[in-house]
Amino acid sequence: MEIYLVGGAVRDSLLSLPVEERDWVVIGETTESMMRQGFRPVGKDFPVFLHPYSHEEYALARTERKTAPGYKGFAVDAAPDVTLEQDLLRRDLTINAMALTPEGRLVDPYGGRADLEKRILRHVSPAFAEDPVRILRIARFAARYRSLGFTIAPETNALMKQMVAAGEADFLVPERVWAELIKALKEPCPAAFFQTLKDCDALAAVFPEIDRLFGVPQPEKHHPEIDTGVHTLLCLKQAALLSDKPIVRFAALTHDLGKGVTPKENWPHHYDHEQKGLDVLEVMCVRLRVPNAYKALAMQVARFHTHCHKAFELRPGTLTDTLAALGAFKPRHSLLEDFLLACEADARGRTGFENRPYPQADFIRGAAKAGAAADTAPILNGNLNGPEIGKAIRRLRIEAINDFSKQWLQESLSQQ
């Protein structure tokens, strides 16, 4: 059996990065011969097997031929006479089209190592244009390796533009888009994912709600970067610095979608953009099959991020109701900490504001603690019934939060 280590394991080992999983390609075998040797078939669209002991993936070398639009329109040939070079030629990027022999010799027919050294993401062949998912993949690689200095080859960006113009991006199904988005949100620089899609004109086709924000102005006093799309990517950068949780990063990404539907005659102001953004976000979440947890946090951040920024100005009743909506008085169901991280990313996601403190977060945490500590036992054990119980508990928490706010203000003044 002729076996080669391929793909990401080769690429990351050459970059001196941790190798999380290893994939192998097998030359000169058939499905029957692999099964006779104990390999278990798991591939749906082409022959992939799990090793009987290591359970790593082994795929038969294959070629692919485009038969229809979209990413499923391929005919696969995995005959025993397919060579390693033919198998590597069908891969997306040169840095992913390398292989290692069992002895450690590098097989690099398409210049992958040179592109690694030059920090370039370059397509292997014109066949790249046959699969629209590769647009998302290269954007995700940009998110992963931007911090290492990687850029996209001009000819590759031009090819992606041609793909978009030909309508290939329209064949991307929601489940695959969400799968790639989640992976991108976990990368060191998720903003590069969206910037790459913007640069090749794919953002409007894949994420129209995000694309709509570019070119929409905001008041320069509060947003020196002015452009709402630029602000959104700055927020995502800050969210990536504040948290490694993709759910927080998604909420930061989508918090200002309402500004994309503001009438032009109101620019640069965006009245009630928080509420308007909820409908836009709902459409986006339905289309992409966004999980409920992601949607719930994103909705709360879109709805209440301005409240968070103006926390010191809120009436105790408004602050209490906001905290209740966030589940802050029910620790097992609270969205508060993730909410505060996304709001801080929004506050810092402005040119010149990147390192500003965000005392609102500690203030709101303190208010939530004070409200949760209010003794509700007398109310629960009293003579009130139904809605009156909830109203009484709300009044009690408002008093506790009002007392906390006065104490916070006094301490703040004494420290000045």
C-alpha cells in the first residue's frame, strides 16, 4: 500500500504549528482491497476509510470532473491508476497540495512550500473555480493565517471574483455557509474572513446583511471610522481579542444590522436601529439555520447594546428590566457575561477607542449582583398572587439597584 500524509498536517508542520489531525491518501488501491485490510468505509461522495487501529482518515487518490453548477456537481474517479500528483492537483491551495512520504520526504509538485515561505494563499489550478465552497475556505484560511502575514495572491482573488460574477456563490447552501462561518469565528482574525469575501465581491451574495453596512455613515464624533461596515469589522477584531467564544464574536458581528436599513435621508443618524436590527437579524438567522443559543445572544446584544453603553444614565427601572431580559437574576440562564463582552467589543471597535476602559461592564455586573441579592422570600411567602408577585419582586430589585447606583456614584466621585 502506497501511503502519503497530505493536506493540513503537512502545511502546519512546515509552519511549525500544532498538527491537530492527520489525513492520508492511498495510491493504487480499491475500495475492496481497503476493506479486506480492515479499513472501514465512511465516505459518502468519494472513498474515504477509517484506519482499523488509529481511526485516522485514509482516502483513495482521486480526480474530479465538473458536471453541474455548485459544490456537489462533480464526478469522482478513484481508480487505482490515479497518481499522487493528480490527486494533489485537484486541491484548493498550493499550501494544501503537498504530501509527505513515510520516510519524511516532501512531495511538492505545485510550489506549496515556496508559497508558505512567501506567506501567499494561491490556488493550485483553474479547477479551483469549479467549487464555490473554496471561496469560503480561502476566506477562512485568511482568518487563520492573517496574523502570520499571509495574503491572497492577486490572481486568486481575480478568479474568485470571476466565480462570483458567474453566479457560483449563489449555489452555496445555508448549512455549509454556517459551518464555514463557525470555523472562521474560531480563528485568530475572523474579521479577515469577511474582508476577504468583500474583496472578491462575495459578501453581498453570502452575507447581504453585513455587506449592506458598508458605505453607511455614522456620526464622526462617536465613530471616527465613520463607515458602519468598517466599524463592524473593528468590533469583530475587538471581540476576538476579548473572547475566544464564537458566540460572542457572532453577537458583536451582528449588533448593528439595523443601521443597514436606515433611510438615507436620516444619515448619519440611525434612530431606533436597535429595534430595526432585530428583524434583519431574524431573517439572517432563519436563512443560515443559526443555532438558538447564538440567535438568543445576538438578539439581546442588538437590542440592548446602547443601554449598556449608557448604563450610568439609565433609570433604575430600565436597568432592572434590561438585566431581567438578559437572565441576570437567574445565573443558570444568564447571558450577562457574554453580553457584556460583545458590548465592550462594540465600544472599542472604533478608531482611537481600542484601548479605552469600559467601566459600564463592572457597573452592570454590580447592579445585577445587587438585584439578585434582594431578599424575595417575604414576597414569595406573602399573600400576593399571580402577576402581583412579579411586580413586587421587580420593585424590590429596583430599590436594591437604585441603592447600588447611589453607592457607586459616591465612590466614583470620591476617587476623582
